[in-house]
Amino acid sequence: MIQIKNLTYGYQQTPVLSNFNLTETEPNIIGLWGRNGSGKTTLMSLLAGHNKPLEGKLNVLGQEPYNNLTALENICYIQENHPFGQNWKIEDVCKFGRYFHPNWNQEFAEKLIDVFELPFKKKISKFSKGMKTATQIILGLSSNAQITILDEPTNGLDAVKRKQFYDALLESYEENPRLFLISTHHIEEIQPLCESLIVIQDGKVLFHEQMEDMREKGVILSGNSEMIEKVTSSSRIIESSSISSTHKVMLDESFSNKWKSIASEHDLTIEKASLQDYLINVTDRKIEVKS
Amino acid sequence: MKPTLDESQPIFQQIAVLIMDEIIDGRIKEEEQVPSTNELSRFYNINPATARKGLQALVDKEIIYKQRGVGMFVSKGAKEKLIIERKEQFYEEYVAPLLKEANRIHLDEQMVIELIKTKMDSK
């Protein structure tokens, strides 16, 4: 469904993406995580045909999306601050969706307008942040596009509305399994929904793995510092801190039975790092930690 | 059914465990239908593929079986089989940590046994 080969994009001296490779063949809900400036937004806008690659191949549903209206019928990219017309109301968004996306699901759109309690009479430019995000969600999910890209889809939504979004996403995916690419900084909440995760750093893919495997990454050991030093000599330490005589490290390892037995043999406490903490530490370029 | 999932183990395993708990507790009986992939996916807000994997693990263990086009059902003898399995795990899961903590706070064997007896009697 998506095929990117040796793609480069940006300015010659400072490319945003360079030698970028990515393949997705199945309908799937995929998380996209990266620090600010890692190249996430650039990737999404290239997939949506907003920009033309400098070098390399970019194929979405077998076509190059740039300047290609037929390809774009099946791609829906909802930007973080999606542009809407100054005088548009929610009905105009539906009209727009119907016009651009042949598989537009009006019934679902109306149901979501009801769920998110959006007013028909108010202009979108006068909407609150949360209402605007809900509008974007409605456009994204109702488009029924084979490739649906959502950039930070829960921005400004309260907990209740976020839950309603997750329900709507699963319902929509169940009805019509398609490829969702969801970029988020809040990975903890969205991770159970995703089958796989793509992590981008410095314009390259750092991870592209099953979410289940990603969840197991990051081992936190604490205890006597000599013991820790002894068992972690061949591991990459991505965070370390101390309190009184206790030392604590996070390792770039999987939370496996091997590590559990190492910990119990050496009288160390072992815990699994949260995915968010692991990703923050593993993408930190400044860490050259001595244990 | 447990209201939420946690971080303790992979999600698909948690799905398998909570269905097994339902069977052991008799809330889903033999030959009764277990929740579908989509029901689990919506209830726990998880990816359907993950829910499917949890159910598949139980199919592989022959705890539940598929009936094409209808759904999944609890196998005959599943409850008994699960109870035997849990009994085997009882030492590792419960007694070993109990003894470890007892040792840590200097409770000797006699005192631990005494404690269990009095608590069990008062039940």
C-alpha cells in the first residue's frame, strides 16, 4: 500500500529525510512517533502528495501521489491544524469530504457530529480547539480513504472525547479495514490501538516493528551499583540515576525472562520501562551515560 | 470481565488470561460462546489483531474452538484442564513470593503455617 525507496527530501545540504525506506502492504492501524523536527510531518505531507520527493521512489496504492488527483481520492491527510474555509460550517466540511472522497460515509459523519456534539449553525473558525479537532476527526474517518493519515488527532480533546475517538476509529476500521497512520506524541494512550509502530529519528526510520514487541523494550534495573555494572557491561544504558546507595539504569534491552533471572540472581529489582520513557531515552542523542 | 488492561504483560496474553479466568470462575460455561474479536477490541480499545491473537492462543491450547461463521466456544473439559494448570502454577505464582517475603521479614515456616491456618479457620 505504501512503498518508499531511498527517498530524500529537503534542502541539498540539510535533508529532512534522507535515504528513507518504508513498506506497508496490509491494512493496519500504525502509530508514528518521533521527536519534534524528526521528519514526521514531512513524511506525512509527502505521502499525501503535498510535496515532491527530491530523489527516490514514493508509491502510494501503486501511484505517485504528487500532483495526482486520482491517487489523492484514496488518500486522506488530516493535518494538525487542518485548513478550513473562513465561513465554513460543519455541513460544508461534509460537502467537501463527499466531493473529494468517493467512498465518503455521510451516515457515519452525521453520527460522529452527534457524538461530538458539534453545532450546525456555528462557523468552524469560531469553534474551540476541541471542537475543531473533532471536526478533523470526522473528516478523516468519514472519508473512508484507503490511506488515512491523522496528525496528532487528539489535540485539545478531553478524556471523554478521546475515548469517543478511539471507539469511532475502531468501529470505522472494523467496517472498512484500511491503512491508518496516526502520528502522536502521546504514545501510551494510542498504543493498544496500533498493530505496529514507526519511530523516526533524524529523517530515518529508527524502528518499524509490531507494537507488541515495542512494548517489551526498555529494562529498568535498580540496586547495588557494582552489581549493576557487572551485569550491564555489554548492554547499552540509555538512562541512569542514583539515590543514596541505590543505582538505577534503563537498558536498551527487551524485558525478557533472561533479564528477569539475571536480576533475581544478582539481587536487583527489575521493571519494564513505559514505552514513552523508553522512546524518549532511546532517541536522546546526548546520552553517553557511564554507569 | 476485568474492566481495564495494564502494562504487566503483552496485551494478547492478558486477553487470553481474562477469558481463562471467566471460564474458571464459571461465568462462561462449556459450549458457551466467548466474546468475539470485535467485542474485545471495542471493550478494551485495542487493535482487533491483538484481540484475535489472544483468542488464537486459546484455540491453540484447545480451551476454545472455532465454529466457522458463528464464533468461538468453550471446549468440553476446558474448565477442569485450566484448574489443573493453575494448580501447577500455584507454587511459582503465589507460594514462592510469599516465602520470599516471609524470609525477608524473619517469619519462619511455623509462623507462616500458623498464619494461614488461623486465617483459613476464621473464614
